[in-house]
Amino acid sequence: MDPRRLCSHSFDAPLGSERHARRRERAVSLLERFARDQSGSYVIISALLMPVLVGTAGLGTEVGWWYYKHKNMQSAADSGAVSAATAASAGTDPSSEAKAVTANYGYANGANNVTVTVNQPPKTGNHTSNSQAIEVIVSQPQQRLLSALFGSDPVLITARSVALPNSGTGCVLALNSSASPAVNVSGGNQLNLIKCNLYSNSSASPSLNVAGSASVAANQVGVVGDVSGASSITATNGVKTHILPVADPYANVSPPARPSCTNGKIVVNSNGKTTSLDPGCYTGSITVNAGAVLNLNPGIYYLDGASLSVAGNATITGSGVTLVFTGSGSNWGTASIGSNATVDLTAPTSGATKGIVMYGDRNMPAGTAFNLTGGSTQNFGGAIYLPKANLSFSGGNGTSTSCTKIIADTLTFSGTSNLQVNCTALGTATIGSQTAQLIE
């Protein structure tokens, strides 16, 4: 038989046609299943989205890094602002202090594109009119990594902080814990505390009294008790009542033991010449009459039961001088300076009595009277430390170079008094806490 006919016969046979149909159905079924099958699409979709997924994850990591940098930079700005404000209250350069502090955090001005800007007063914010507030701005551009898909410019990270000197600029402190008042300003008297603070440790009501047409101008007023006449007080940083007592800054300071004493009284009269006196111990009173001039040579002067009396229109001068008022029993040294007396006394800058121009023995009776009422021609450079004295004070010209701090048991201000604490050169102790506070 012809093979071709056999082959043709096999395909034309009914059985062969049936098998062919089944094969065709299976092929069509496989094609339909392949068309319906989506399992492989996930791989394709994942492959297509992988760059986006990696970019998003990378961007999230990069943004997290930016947040970390900003947090660290904010800490640098905060510390820089506080240190700058503290430095300013101490009379040193706030800009240099801020930049030194931020450098310790790794943000040195001018290095690695870092910029540290210090403004006093701030250029922006809520304290642009406060001349004591200090603004510190730290900024550094960050190069993009995966986020470069969305832009090419560096991302600028910036942190800003503003601080204000707190309580470290005290120039008046009344130590008595119960006197009512411990600080009194009355009549038509004016007390001007230029960029410095007044404190009263008395818990009485009032602890500070401002009466009549008197006025007080200060950086800040703080009392343990209450204030009478608050409407007559102008305080840049507010009037605070019920504060904690302020520590005696010289509580642990004592002068050296006194030398042997000279007993005779010393009287300086007007004769057209300047009389000089050497340091030592004096048990006789020292009197400077009107028109007379007394110069105190540098050193410590002990007035043991003796008084210092400087009449109106008399003059007393001295540089590197500490007057120590001491005594025993009922006999204690005191001082009285009359109106229009010329006083120019400056404390030592070193030694046991550094920064102290007047020192009162802590053993003298509370309320011992001291009258320093020379007026605008009366200038003490340094601290007047009379912890048991009832001090009446009027003086100071309030120049930008002056330094006078007063610590007494109780205080009465008469006439016009101008005090300022530009005391860096003299090394006087700080009255109140010197740490600044963040305000922005």
C-alpha cells in the first residue's frame, strides 16, 4: 500500500480527527490560562518600581539625617545663646563666646560652610527691641544624596536661639530677712540702676518700698516678700516677688588680721595741699573737713572703733583701697560722707579684699548706721559690703565705666543715685545667679 495513502488515511480516520481536536483544545486552553495568569506581573511591576522604592527609602533616611543635624545644631545655638548672654552680663564679648561654644559642638564659624551669626538685639522675633537679648543663628548647607532626584541645590539647615541675661547683674542687695521695708526709696528720690538688678531678701510686705514721687529704674527687681509702689518702678525684665533669697556674695570673705593700731585722731584741714595716709589700723577717728583733700595710698585701712567723716565739699581719693570697719563691744567703726563731698575710691584688683572698697565686720550690731550721701560727686569703684549696716546712700554719676555694688543689711536711698556694674576689671563678686535664660 502506498505510504502516503496510509498517512492520509490515518488523519482522515475518525479516531485521528478526534485526537487532533483534543490536542487543539488543550493548546487553546493553555493559551487562555497563560493569558489569564498574572503571577509574573509582580516581578515586572517590582522591577519597574524598584528605583522609586529605593529612592523613597533613601530620601527617608536622608531626611532623618537632616532632622538629626538640625537637632544637634539647635543644641549648639541654645548653648551659644546662653553663654553669650552670660558673657554679656559679665562684661565680656558675647559674639566670641557664642562662636567658641558652637565650635565645641562641631559648628565652627567659617569651617565646612558653617555660618554662626550673633545679633544683639535680635534681628527677628519678639525681642528685637530688647538691647540685652542676644540672638545666635547657626546654619550649614547639606549636600543632597538620593534626594538629588528631586532637586540639585544643597539643603540649608538652620537653628536659631535667643537668650537673655538672668540674675547675674545685681548691684543692690539687702540681706535682712524680715525688715519692712529692707529697701526704701521715698520722697522725690530717684534710683537709677543702669543695666543691673535690685534684690531684697526680706519676706516682709513691703520688702521694697517706693513712696511719694520717688522712682526706681532697673534691669530687674526681685524681692522675697512684696513691693509697695510698683507703679513707680521701671524694670526692663520685670518686677518679681516671692523669689528665693539671694546668696551673700561675700559670705566667705574676710580681710587679713589687722596690724598694730595707731591711736591718735587724724584731722585734715583745708590748706591748699593734699594730705596722704598710709594703710594700717586706726583707732582714732579720721576727719576730712570742708575744702581739705585726703589721698589714701593703696592698701587695707582698718578703722577699729573709729569713724571716717568726710564733710561736704571735702575730697577723699585712693586707688587699690579697702576700708575695713571693725571694733568690739559697743564701739564699732562707721562712715559718714556729707553732701557734695568728692569721693573717688577704687578697690584692689587682687588679694584678700579684691573688688571690695568698703568692708563691714559681720560681728557689728545689726542696724549700725552708715551714711554715704555725697551725691553725684561720690564714686566708689567696687563693692560696698556692709552686711550689718543700715546704709543711707546717695551717689554715683552712672557713667558707662563705673562699678558700684552695694550689699547691706537694710538700705535707704536718698537724693539721686546712679549705679552701674561694669566691674570686670575689678573682679567684684556676682550678685545673683549669672546664668542666662532662653526666651526664644
